[in-house]
Amino acid sequence: MLKTSLTSVAALLGFAGLSMADVPKVATDIAPVHGLVARVMQGVGEPSLVVPVGASPHDHSMRPSEALALSQADLVFWVGEALTPWLEGAVEELAKDAQVVELMTLKGGLALPFRQGVGFEAHDHGVSHDDHDDHGHTAEAHEEHAE
């Protein structure tokens, strides 16, 4: 699997002067990475998202459309094996010709130790979700809080 540096990524995403036909097909693993890449590609193209919002990145089973996005990708951004262990084989097999950026391995990155405890586990707002306004949450977010 080809890993690339940020300099190479900048060169690949340096879209100035490229026509729409020259825009690389990009796949990302999770929504936060997708959001960052989409921002860089804004107005030029849209990356594909392999792990849908709401799905667990740890054990997601790819749909055919997600596998197709990987197989067509010229460039793949993913966090790495620690977050999506099942994706490494898929990237190696399906995105053989793509440039692959494993974010956990980039020089200058900061990998924090695994954290757990009150601040990183399910939490309770201290109010019943049945009798207050949504204070900016979607119905889905309320369901997640209730679990």
C-alpha cells in the first residue's frame, strides 16, 4: 500500500488550472475526514464516504457502493488500522492503484492515548428528554443520548 506525505497530498489536491475531468476521485473513511477533504475540494469535486454517518467505524460492513467508491479512487484518506481495522485489507485490495494517506502515520501528528472515564463515556444532561426543548439536538441525537 502506498503511503504518501502531506506534500504529495498538497500536490495531488492542487487543483488550480485543472479541468473537472482532471479532478481525482477521492474516498475517505469517516465523516470528520470526509468533511475536511470536502472542504479542500469545495467547488471542484466531492469525496466519497466509505463509513456512513451513524455506522461504527470499528466493524462496518461495506456496501457494494462503498466498495465501488474505493475501487474507483485515485486518492484515499483514512485514519488507520487502529480505527477501522477491517478497512486495511479493503484498501489494499480495492484501491490498488490509489495514493493512500493513512493519517495516523503522518509525520507531525499527535496520537493521544486511549481515553476512558466520565468525559469519554455515555453522558446524561441531567434532564428528562421527554419534557424539554431540543436545545439544538436532532431527534436522532436524543435517541443516542437515551441509549
